[in-house]
Amino acid sequence: MKKYCYGICLLISITINILLSIYIYAGGENNQEISHQLSLTWSEKAAAEAEAVAAISCSGHGRAFLEGLIYDGQPVCECYDCYGGPDCSELSPECVADADSGDPLFLEPFWMQNVADSSILIPGWHRMSYRYDDYTMMSTELEYYIRKLHSIVGNAITEGRYMVFGVGSSQLLTAALYALSSENSSSPSNVLATIPYYPMYKGQTVLFNSENFEFGGDTNSWRSNNSTNNMDVVEFVTSPNNPDGELKKSVLGGKTIHDHAYFWPHFTPIPGPSDHDLMIFTLSKLSGHAGVRFGWAIIKDKDVYEKVLNYISVADMGISKDTQLRVLKLLKVVTEKDGKPLFEFAYNKMKDRWDRLTSIFSKSTRFSIQKRHPLHCNFYNETRLPSPAYAWVKCEREEDDDCGAVLEASKIVGRSGSSFSAKNRYTRLSLIKSQDDFEMLMQRLTELVSLENGSVETM
Amino acid sequence: MKKYCYGICLLISITINILLSIYIYAGGENNQEISHQLSLTWSEKAAAEAEAVAAISCSGHGRAFLEGLIYDGQPVCECYDCYGGPDCSELSPECVADADSGDPLFLEPFWMQNVADSSILIPGWHRMSYRYDDYTMMSTELEYYIRKLHSIVGNAITEGRYMVFGVGSSQLLTAALYALSSENSSSPSNVLATIPYYPMYKGQTVLFNSENFEFGGDTNSWRSNNSTNNMDVVEFVTSPNNPDGELKKSVLGGKTIHDHAYFWPHFTPIPGPSDHDLMIFTLSKLSGHAGVRFGWAIIKDKDVYEKVLNYISVADMGISKDTQLRVLKLLKVVTEKDGKPLFEFAYNKMKDRWDRLTSIFSKSTRFSIQKRHPLHCNFYNETRLPSPAYAWVKCEREEDDDCGAVLEASKIVGRSGSSFSAKNRYTRLSLIKSQDDFEMLMQRLTELVSLENGSVETM
């Protein structure tokens, strides 16, 4: 009996030995993987914080941020327009469709999908100096990726051109104006743009009440009133144009600032590379990161380049180094696979929105939108319709001379024509906001157009 | 015998079981910790990249950055001044001591020590919008921490005051000028400062050739030439002053812009909270992050506040959201334990540098530095000497009327008095650069002063 017990006990014990060994061996496989991951030390806290706040559920209609809304010491959901409640799940049925701003959130889902490749970790001691190693305030590596991007997309010549970074394209508009305008205060440069134009051109020109330049208004009016002497003009050429998406050319043929904020394949076919004296681009309408204030100017002339650079230096000693690091990371993703993933995503999103928009407006005689003309796109190597960032809506009925008011009565907020020095018979509707915003716009527009036939259609 | 074997085998087997169990149990402790760490998913790549580049050894005389010098696709060391070689270990013996710029790298070691608490991870989709949830372009949470900081340090009244963020204090200087100057272009405001003054005041004032303001030069000269009518002046009051560290007061008593870039306990005793109409601060000289372009203005008057805010909005639509997130994280560390760790570190560093500097200059009759007067510091609750960011060196010998040239002949580069509209008999030496820079400065100054006694002392 005792001998029998020894045998059983030994068998059990050996079995346990084997099981424990298997457990340890299998665990060891995991441990190896873990120990690879374990090599993170000081960065882990920041990473864990970022993941924790990103994991807060806001029902897809909001988001929590580390530096955002705080309740009881913890970040809480910031809900998108029309949504409320602690987890942003409550849709306000009477909500207004806000299509006013050019907030490019339509690209947010792309960055959600590519979050692992597009995130950065910035150590506390990162780039404390005013300057980089080469004594400039601009990252050479970032400049290299911007040139690579233009070469991939084929939308601008950068070989042999100078580049300056700015706080968004906004700052570069002023810097360019400063660089191109007269230094002779007895005859200030006339700053012009073609109606309908982006209101900031006037806003920035008049801000300082400078003796070197003054706002001259619309190019066509100016040309008819000033038959000779095109020398002292600086013309803003916005191509594609904000608000109507037209590919514009200089009207006056003098000095120009080409604002190419929207010159990307998701908004317009790219007929060929732009090769103007001073071209301005912005990250905002390329990748959708409007909150990252970053733009760049591509400049032919060395003197102009040096003036723009001097302006940025005197105005604010360059662009935050953390911003430059972030933009570099984003552009690395944008330029992956020759730009295909980002631009396919962005184009498909815009095309889908335009398809739905034109379908609604095709049922209307009261409202029309701009005509779009197919063009050959070098980037896609095929002929495509543009899909502009904004719909430029016209109220066709004679009595609807305040188109913005007509839309607002139907809970649609756009930006009135007069904001662009055009008639209020026009209103700009933004098509680049979040999917929630766009869905609300579609709903309200469908309701509005349905009224023309005297009955409200169901969605 | 067989029974004996059973006994031994069982004993061995049970022992192995016990050992394996202990191994698993001990491992399990680790596993729990590991599984906590394992929860990182999308953030891990960015964290690992940041740690990998930070781990590149540059001998303590340089640093590698993700967006910095790249060789063969990999980041490599960027060496500090005077150091070279692949790992920055080679000191150039004939190197010049560059004490020109106000690059505040003296605080870098503090952020190295506190890297885990001061780093941030920014997901690719972070804050793509132009605005925050409250429709502003400024983080409320960041504003809260700035107010908390001033309350801890006791250097500014913020209760009931407005705040505006800017791209460094640089941009706010112009914004303040814009907000305070005359709107009547027939009598532009006179912009004044007291010699010796920071050259950017003039640089920014003349940049736009504005009809609203013009640079009037030195307050004292202006007062003697313009006995009445102080109404149309805007006076920059820099306190502590750059370059000489003096706590300045308004000379003219009209409208003022108080530049408080250096009004922190490591540079000056804080006699009490500043309570002026428009005060400007910058992160650069507080935490040492000059590369992060971030400053703020504290403003009493609502109209002035709205003008400053409008300026920032028109100029560049606010400050990068990633910059604001980073500044918030840094200020959370700065305000920890009522600011003690950061300010103790910074003060001790500056005090040590001044002790060594004064020891050298005490041996000289050819060169002198500014006198420092003890003051009660409310923050430390004791009387202390100031330890300004810059030494304001005077060449005492009559023939040394170009002090900068005298220093340069001994391989010391400062910033000449004329840069501050003072005499070239003065030169500013920066004391806030990296420890390497400071050591080189000490070495060169020691050599120079030793020459006065006809022999070169050994260090």
C-alpha cells in the first residue's frame, strides 16, 4: 500500500513537473516578446497617458484630450456639434447644420487608421534651442520631405527654389506681402485679389496700416480704372479659389502671391506643376491638420526669399520645433507609397460628398452650385472632375437676394457671399468638416430642396 | 531498493515542483507589471522611436534628434559648439567661447532629469481643428496652469485679467504695439525704450512701416526733447532689463508694454507681483524651451485684450495645438511642489555661474560687470542677489572703446553695446547657454584676465 502510494505520488508529481515546465516554456515565449516591449523606460508614462485618454469612449461623436475639457481632474468627452451627453451619444434633433468654417476634419478618420505610424513622442528636453544644428530655424529633414511631396504629387516645381516655413499659410501671406511691396512709402503697392476672394487678404493688408501697401480691392475693377502702370501691384491669385474652387490665373500680370492651399489631388485635378514666383501651401488642407499651424512658401527670387525669412524671424523667431517634428512625421505618412493611401482616402471622401451634394441640387431650381469641369490630372493620370472644398451656392430666385438668410431659415449656416466681396445671392458651404457635420448638412439640404415641391421627402 | 528509489525520486520531483512554483510565482509578480505595460498598443512605435534616438550616445556634448541630422537614413549626433567627431567627444582646443545668444540651454539638465514626467505623446489625429471645444484657439487648461504658476511665484497679478497666447513673446510685442498705438495716422504713436534696450523693439516697430506708430528711440532723450504731451507714446519697459538685468520702471508714465521675459526667481529676487496694464511673459526664459515658440500676455483692459486677440487671429489663427499641449505638460512639472524643484535647480545654476564669474572679474581692473543689489524675494522669502541672464561687461581702459573687439581678440564672442543702442564700450555675455558653453567662457575669461598681470595663469 505504501509502495503503491509512492508510485501514484511520483506519477502525480512528475505530471505536475511537466505541466509546470510547459507553462514556464510557453510563458517564456511571451516573456521574450514582453521583454522587447519592456525596453521602454522614460517614454512609457507619456504613451500610457495618451492611450488612456484616447480610449475614453465618446460614441464616435466626440473626443477627449489631455489638454481639453477636465472634470474632477480627468479629461472628459468634448462632443462635436449637434451631439451632447457625457459620452456624446445624444443627437440634438433641432440642430443647425454648420457649414461655415473650413475645418478640414474630413481627414480625421485617415489619421485614426494610421495612428501608429503618425504619432510622435516628444521628450521634455527636445529642441530647447532657438536654432537647429545648421544655425537655421527650419528643419532640413522636413524641407526635404516637402520637396519630395511636391515631386510625388507634381503640383509645384521646387528644384532651385527657396523655401520658408510659416505659422500656417496665414503668416506667410503677410510675409509675402511685406517682401513684395514697395519700400517707397510715397507710392504704396496696391494689393489686389479677384472677387470672390478669401477675406483674410484684405484683413491682413489693412491690419498694420502700412505705408508700403494698401488694399486696392478687385483686380477687374482696378484694371478698368487704372489703364496703365501695372508695376506697383501685388496680386493674390488663389488657385483653386476659395470659395468657388476655380483654377485661377493672374489678372493683372504684375507681382503675384499664388495661394495654393487647395492645390491637392483631392480637391482638383492637377494639370501640371505650378511654377510661379511665390507660391504658398499649407498643411491644413493637405493632411487636415488645421490645428497644427504650419505652412510653407516656395520662392524663386533670392531677395524675396531673404525678406520673407527676415519677416518670419523678426515676427516670432520661427516655427515651434515640436510642430516641425510633428509635421515631418505626418508628411512621412503622406508620402508613403507615392502618396496613394492619403490621396485615395481624401479623394474618395470628397468625391462621395460631391456625388451626394450634386444629387440633392439636381432636384432644385431654387438653388444652384458651381459648375465643375473635367480636367486631366497628372497625379492620377486620368481625367477627373474637381471636388472642391466648398460648394458655392447661388440662390436663383430674384427675391432670395440674401441667400445666407434663406439657408439659415432652414437651419443651414454657410458663409455669405459678401464675406468674399461677392453678392449675398451666393453662400459658401464647407464640405470638408467631419462626417457628422456633413450628414447634418445633407439632411438639412434635402429638407430644404424637398420644400420646393411642396412636400418634405423622407431621407 | 526500489522503494528507496521511489522515495528519492518523489523527493526530487516534489523539490522540482516547489522550485518551479516559486519561479512561476516570482515571474508572476513581474508578469503583472509587464501586463500593465503590455497594454500599450498604437503608441508603442512612437515611444520606441523616441527612446532609440535618445539613446544614441553623443558623449554629453551633443544630441541626436528624429528630425535632425540624418546619415544613411539614421539620426546621428548633432554636436554642441566646440565639439566634433561622430560621438561629439572631440573638443576643439582653439574654440571660440560663444556667449552671444540668449539660448537658455542651462535648463536642459533639469528636463533630462524629469523626462518621464515632461514628455508627451501626440497621436496623429490630435486636435486637427482650428479651434478648441469652447470655440477659442487657446487651451483653457493651459491658461489655468499659467495663472496657477503666477500665483505660486508671486510675480504677476492675474485675477480679473485677460490672457492671450502668442508665438513666443516676440509676436506679442508686435500685437501689443498694434493694440496700444494710435489709430489716427496723422499722429502716429511714438514707440520708446530706455537705453540699453533689446533691439527687437525697434526691429518690430519699423518692420511694417506702419502709419500708426513709429520708433522714437530712447525715453530719456525723448523726454528732454518733448517736454509736454505724453499721450501718444508706447513705452517698452523691460524688467529685468535685457541686457543689464536692472528692474526697470516706466520713464514716461504713458502707455506701457511690460516685457517680463526675465522676471523669474532664478534671475531676480521677486519683490512682489507685477500689476501693470499689459505684461508679457515667455516660456523661453522660464523653463528654457526657446525652441517651443510660446509666450503670453496678461492684460487689464478689455478693449486692448480684444485687439491683441484679433491681431493673433488675423496674423496666424492662433498657436499650434501640439505646442499648447507640450507647454501644458511642461508647466505641470514647473508648478509641481509649488515650483521648488525647477526654480531651485535654475537658481542654483545661475548663482553658481555668477559666483564663478564675479570671482574672475574681481581680479580685473580692465573689465567690470554690472553691480548687483540684494533685494527681498517673496518667492524664497529671503533677501538675495539677482543672478541675471547676462553679464553686461564694461571695458574700463580708455583705449578699449570697442569692447567686443577686445574680447574677440581673446576668443570671446559677446553682443556689442551698440546692438542695445548703448556704447560699444559695453558688451553683453550670455550666461544661460549650455554648461559646455559656460565652461569655455570661464576658460577664455580667465585667460584674458590673467593677461592683465602679464602672465597666463593656469586654470
